[in-house]
Amino acid sequence: EVRIGVAAGMDTRWTGYADIGWGHSLRNGDLQKPGRVQAGLQYSHPAELFGRFGAYGALDVNAFEENDWEGGVSLQAGIFMPAGQRVWRAGVELYDGRSTLHEFFFHDERFVSVGVWLEI
């Protein structure tokens, strides 16, 4: 995929992003289509909880040409802890849209997940 995007911090707490992608070397032109768009918004509250933790919330929307541009939506909320150049996150995610396992791209799924993530 060839992809171009932009991200911008609107202030110290809000960040937005958007990108578009164009798939190349598709192996099944009858099913696969090249276009994709994605956009999102994240809010981060500074690390003031117990002196080390902050809170965050995020919204991500994506759409693929091969799914007739039907959007998928992800919401995530939780706490984060800076650790040097990295950030640990713990939270809950709600998702509704195209399968996140891309070989099943004609199937939709909904899920709730609880996780711990490390930003590298």
C-alpha cells in the first residue's frame, strides 16, 4: 500500500490525523479494491492521576473501497503512564466494522476488548 497522511496536535491535549492509502499488486482484482481512508481524534489529559497516570480517549474511523466505503468505528478510553520515551496504556476498546483480520474483509465484527498497550 502507498499511504500518505497527516497528524496535527491542535493543542496540548487534542491530536487529529487523517490518511489515504492505495493498494498495489492486488492478487484478486475481482474482490480486492485499492482505496482506503482513515481518520481519528485523540484526547489526552496530563499525567495528574496519582502523580504518574493520565487519561485518554480516542476515536478512529476507517473505510475501504472493497467494502463499498462502509465505515468502521473504534472507540478507546483508559489511562496512560509515560515511561521515558515510551508510553504504557491500559484501557477498553469498542469496535464495530470490517474484520480486523483482513483476510476476512467481507465480514463485519463487533467486539469489546480490554488491554495493555506499549507505544514504541
